[in-house]
Amino acid sequence: MEPQLRLAQVVAQYLQSLPPAEQAHAQQELGRLLRWFGSESTLRDLTPQEVADFAQGLMANGDERRGQTLKDFLAYLKRKGLTEENLGKYIRLARSTRKARPVANTVSPASVYLTAEGVQRLQEELETLRRERITLAEEIRRAAADKDVRENAPLEAARERLGWVASRIQELETLLQSAQVMATPQVPQERRKVTPGCTVVLREEATGKEFSYLLVDPRESNPLAGRISIESPVGKALLEHYEGDEVEVRIPKGTTRYRILHIT
């Protein structure tokens, strides 16, 4: 067990272990985990109560795939010996049913403003998943040829994967249909103000460390790549503030103060 390992470091390692088609979705969900616990948090901060509280908020809209992504990550930590127990057992998911919940219920039909790079990443993920769907369908046909399907593990695994892929494809198609490219904000030379789409350079007052973040829609948030959601604690605290302002960000571990050094 290595409780002093930074959570962000372990999340990055986990994402690298996933198939490329799964990384974008997991990255988005685990980015929420990093925002909840804070950028400097360690594995020691993953307590059963904090994990349960985070998971409850994560699945508040009824989308339990988010909870499953978190459970998979926590199981990975246990397998690697990074935690003493599988903290995923503290996340309660309702018993799944064969009839899938319509994706349209979990994706708002309102316009979504994304960066041009974000739209391109989603389009690339969509094309990758469409190709994988064809491959999986062929694998299922081959696995189904085995007459003893009761214990046909490859068949069951392919079916589960195909269900996830089909759901994610529908989610991406719906999102891209409503997506609009976010215009690059024109920041005046005097009194620069933080708005969506801006890049903000911050200094953490307690440590002197500097960070650079691009403020984006939650759907293309990836704190590991420097893109934070405008709905995250840091994003909300920064919006409408100016260069030179000091902002206070509240996270589960306490309060952190940042100085806004530069806005572009």
C-alpha cells in the first residue's frame, strides 16, 4: 500500500491501462474525482465516507454508468496493492436491468459549447467506437458459434462491451448534434476578466505553485490535460474575476486561495 501517492498520478496510470476507446469516457468521470478531492490529494484521502459521498453526487442524475466507472478504478487500486481494501464496495448501484435507460434522458438537448479541439476529440472517439462496434459484432457471431453458450465467457464479455459501446455512440451522437464551437474570447488589454474558453494562469498562495487551466464545458473537462470545467469548484470560483484578483476555492479537504496572474 502506498498512501502517499498522488491521486492524479494514479489516475493517469489507470487511464493508460485502458483501451483507447474507453479512455475519453473514463477520463471525464475520473476528472470529477480529482476536482472533488483536490489536485494535491493522495490515496490516503480516499476514505470510505468520502468515496460514498462523492459517488452519491456523481450518480444524482440517475446515470449509474458513472458509478461503474468509479468502481472499476477503485478495483484497479486494490488489484495493484495501492489500497488495503476495494473502496468500490461502498458505492451502491441499483440492480441493472436488460432494458437500457434512454441516453436522451441523461444528455441535455440544449446547445453545448465546446472548443474546436474538444469537438474534434469527440468526433475521433465516435469514429473509433463505430469501428469497434463492427469488430465486436463479428466477435459475438464467432463466440455464439460455440454451442455451450452457458459458460461462454468471451461471448458474455463481448456482449457487455458492445452494450457499452452502443450506449456511448448514442451519447456522442446526441452531444455532437447539439454542440456549437466556442468562440475564442477576445480579452481586452485592460481589466482582463475570466470567461468560458479563457486560459488562466494561477498561483496557489500557500505553496507558490503556478497552474495553467483552460476553462471548458464539463463534457470536455480533463484536469490532467489542463482543461477544467466551468462547473468545477475552481471554475466556478474563477468566472467573472479579473487579473490580479485572489479567489477562494472550497474543496472537501478545506479552502485554497489562488491569485489570478494572467488571462488569455
